[in-house]
Amino acid sequence: MDSPLLFAPITLRGLTVPNRIWLAPMCQYSSTDGLPDAWHLVHLGARAQGGFGLLLTEAVAVVPEGRITPQDAGIWSDAHVAAWRPIVEFVHSQGSVIGTQLAHAGRKASTFRPWAAQRGTVPLADGGWETVGPSADAFPGFAAPREMTLAEIAAVPGMFAEAARRSHDAGFDVVEIHAAHGYLMHEFLSPLANHRTDSYGGTLENRARLLVETVDAVRAAWPDEKPLFVRLSATDWRPDGLSVDDVARVATLLGEHGADLVDVSSGGVAPAEIPLAPGYQIPAARDVRTTAGVPVSAVGLITDPAQAEQILADGSADAIMLGRAALRDPMWPLHAAHELGVPPMAAGWPPQYERAAPQTTAPHTKETP
């Protein structure tokens, strides 16, 4: 029997990731002044111990105004570099690699975190701030943003490039530009949020201009041997929004400008009916991969090891991102290895935990305490 593809390494530029089971970026809403702390060390460290080959941090704001909530993480100062470095070092000590997701929330910034009693935009008097976007249209339930000037747009690629430099200083192996889920880059891409009539609006090429300029700036600032990812919403799930064909065209362009992998998700820029089902975003990932000719990761209600293995075997994706399943089970990769017949040592069980690993061969007759 061939070894499972889930546990095959993959090399992107000069980085080899030990397996294809990756931790998707998931906001923790638990930072003060954008600084990661012990929560982030344990959250990410536990998944590194659990065998994830690559871990992506939550959305990390490139400027304070780019945070989704006042409790979001950031990387806009040297203090953030110092706070991220020990987390990165611990992940490396467990044999995993780690990337940071660089983000600006645009018109969806300055909101209450999910478990707060309030909903919507945080008032200025309570620590909120003015939001910006490609146009002055509000996301439903949030305050209307201010339309960005051309000078403000021109400054955005530099913000991401500086954040990439800091990510390198912190030791990260990958940077991912967040251009999905209705945040700033996605707002420019989608006709549902971008109603500009200048060079950043109108045609798909114009709406993609800021993202392409940002990829160029980050690629120039980020070491050549380290890979650059972009997360895209492959569809807005609305006939008047982005289609999978649109996003595949954008992904092709991004590959030409130095992006090494597209992290395929969907939705988020406007309310829509989304047909949730196991693996519901896999067809979009497959279409982007086929059309753009760039590696892709797949995400979205992937919970079963056999399901994840089949996605790779079908050629629908090059790696699997796990979100909520990884929150429920920090050792999902190690449990998947047992289910797929990979021995504990080959799966990467920490030696401190190996005595508790499920046995794939005859168990020891005596367990050393």
C-alpha cells in the first residue's frame, strides 16, 4: 500500500513542509495592542505538537486600523516581532513550519469580537476607529467606511511589505496575504464592495490592481527562498459578485507575479446563501488549481482523514487546511496517521507522548512509567 499523500512532504521554493495537513488561520481575538501572548503560544504550540506540517497564524494586522477587532494580533512594530519570535521558535522545535497571515480588515475592521455582548462596529468612544474601503458602502450591520483616496491606496503595498520584513525578522517561514472573507483586498476585488471608477475599479484587472501591487511589494521584501501565499475567496456566492472563473484569472495573474500557492476559501464580502456541506469548497479549489496552474490548498468542512486523502488523490488540491476540526482536536494529524496506517514514529508523535500513541503493531508487554 502506498504511503498516504497527507503525509508526503511538499517543497515550495526553498521550504520543505513535512506533510500536507496544515492549520488554517483562525482569529483568536485575544491580543492586547496586537501582541501575541501565552494563549497564542499554547494554541499554536499544541497544534505543532499535534503534527500539523504548516501552521498559519490568525489574521495579523499590518497596521492598527487593519484589525478586525481591537483584540486582534498585529505585526506593525518591533515589539510584535519580539512577541512572535518565541512562538515561532517553539513551533520549529516540534518539526513544523509556520507562516503569518498579513491582513487589513478594511470596512469590516473595528468590530466587537464574536463573544462580546454587543454586535457591529465599536464606537470611537469605546476604542473603535474610522474604517476605510474602496467605496463608502457599509457591510450590513457595520458603520460605513470612508472611501480611500489614491494616496491611501498607494500606501497599502508598503504596509504589507514592511509587515513581511518584520515577519522574516520574527523567523516565519511563509507569509500569506489575506485577500478573502470580505476584508480590504477582497473588497477591492469584488464588484459587490468596489464601485470605483478610477484605475482601481471597474474591470476585473483594475479591481485586482491593488492585490497585484501588494504581491509585488511583498515578494520584493520577502526572501526569495521563502514562499508567498495568497488566500482568495473563490466565489462571492452571488450572481452579481466574483465567480470562480474570475478568481481563477486572478490566481493566474498572482502566480505570474510570484505567489507560490493560493489558499482557496469563499464568501464573506456580502450576505449570501452558501450551500454548506462536507468539502463544499473543493470544486472551486480544483478549478483554480487547474486553470491557474499554481498549487492550492483546500479548506471547508474537511473533517475525516479518508476525505482529506481523497481530495489530494483526486488532484483537487496540494494541501489540506483544517480550521474548526483543528480547534476540536489539536492532534488531528496524529490521529489521522493512525487511521491511515502510518506508524507513530513516522507520523511525528512527540517522544514525550509516544507511549500514548495508538499501536499499529503489537503493543509492548510492559509500559515504562
